[in-house]
Amino acid sequence: TSVGKMSKGVRESQAIIDRFQPDVCFVTGGYVCGPVVVACALRKVPVLIYLPDMTPGYAIRWLSKMAQRVAVSFPEVAHFFGAKAVVTGYPVRAELVDAARDRPGSRRKLAQALGLSFGEPDDALLPLLLVWGGSSGSRAINQATWGALEQILPYGQVLHVVGTRDWPLFEAWQQEQTLSTALAARYHPIAYLHDEMPLALAGADLTVARAGASTLGEFPVARLPSILAPLHSVNQLDNAQVLASRGAAVIVEDVDLPQQLGPTVAGLLQDAERRRQMEDALAAVAMPDAARRIAAELVKLAQQGGRS
């Protein structure tokens, strides 16, 4: 059944290409791109694939045989694709690039945007920890964070993006928590961040997060040291290791979060020099112009195709 659907997809893609007459095709992988790439190969339309992660899946490996170029985020990935590989970095939002130039200013703008107060003047000078678990949140990170707040809050402010799914769990925890008034004032839970996320990434001094592909682009551009809890089911460990191997991140497995998150975060919040070293390591691999690099490769392919 799937083969039949893919064959139909190739025919439909060819019809669209015949109408649209593209000069170049840009895809980011996944099996749904298969029919389009096959159709482009049949119609002699050059293809550029962008791989954001450190490990290509089966679909990307197969499609790369029909592509002219494969853009990757880090040099370590290039060997999968030989001469077709080009290291471009991970494209990030222009808002993040702008916000990353001024961490204190981004922190002030974040507080204003969210209607938050980061506490008394002395508290406002404390480092800011951003805790989040991707678009849907992370229960393991959330629960470990609530369990570690008494260890963390003496040394920093916490902006915790709980996620809408786990917000009822936060409300239940809130009814039972025993934080002092002074410490509780440093904890800022929120269900979700939308347009404010670039400000949060640029304004934080440290983050606890998963290790999705965006961490490879956003954390280096924001120079944001991280404690990463990778999801192994979606190859996040490779993403985490590429930052950890450069001294830019610390990996804590889900199973170890309840015991290790508190002391790991507290240690980094108190060690400004180590965070500075992590920031330097991130700056060394940051490619804020990654989108422009990818665009330049697309233009070259289009010109080589002879249709522009």
C-alpha cells in the first residue's frame, strides 16, 4: 500500500513540477519528501537537502543519492555524504541573532513582555536559568525541576516553561510546595512561550532542555550554556554530545535527573568562570549566517541548472 502511495506521489509531484517549473528544490528530509525528490531527479531539477541533526535517518541517506548537495550543521556530519556535503550551520531566527547581542537588555525585554518581575534589585542580579522541554514540554524535566528548586533558587532566578500538557501538574505541585516566600519569588512558571522565546534564549545565563536539532543552532548563537537531557528515541544524544564534547554543555540522562539536576544546576549557577568558558566554546561554533549560507547554495544550484 505504501509503495502504491509513493508511486502516486511521484506522479503528482511531477505534475506540480511541470506546472511550477522550479529552478531548484530544497527539502529537509522525512519520507514525505521522497516523491518530490524522485520527481525532481526525473525532471533534472537540482536538489539541496538540509540535515539539521547529527545523524541522518534512512530517508535522508536514500534521498541524498539523488541530491546534488546536502547541507549539514556541523563538520562531523559531512562524512555521511562525501563531496556532496556542505557545512552551513543551523539557520536561526533573525530575532535571536539580534537579541543575542545584548543579554541584559534581552532579559529586561523578556520581563516586560511576560509581565514578570525578577525580584528585588539584589535578586535581579542573580543568574537566570531557563528550563524547558521542547514544544510539548518534558515531564521528566518538569518533575526534576520542582524537586530541585530548594537547591537551585538560592543561587539564581528560574523561568520554567512547563508546557500546557503539564500545567495541571504544576498547579497540583503549587498547592503542596513549601518554598519560603523569598525563594518562591525567584521562581517564574509559565505554560508556554511564543514570540518571547528568542528573548528567553538570549537573556538566560543557563538552560535545562532537551537536545533537539535546534539546540545545535540556537544555543551557540545565543551563547547559552546548557544542561541537556536528550531523548534517545529521536537521536538527540548525538546532538547533545557534539556540544558536550566542546565543553559547551553538560549531559544528564533522564534517569539521573532527580538526583543530579539540583547539584549540577547549582554548581553552574555559582561558577561564572565555567559558564564563561562554555559561552566561549559556543561562540566558536556559532554560525549566525547559516540561513544566508544555505540560500547561497540554492542560488548556485539554480544557476548550474541553467534555468535562472
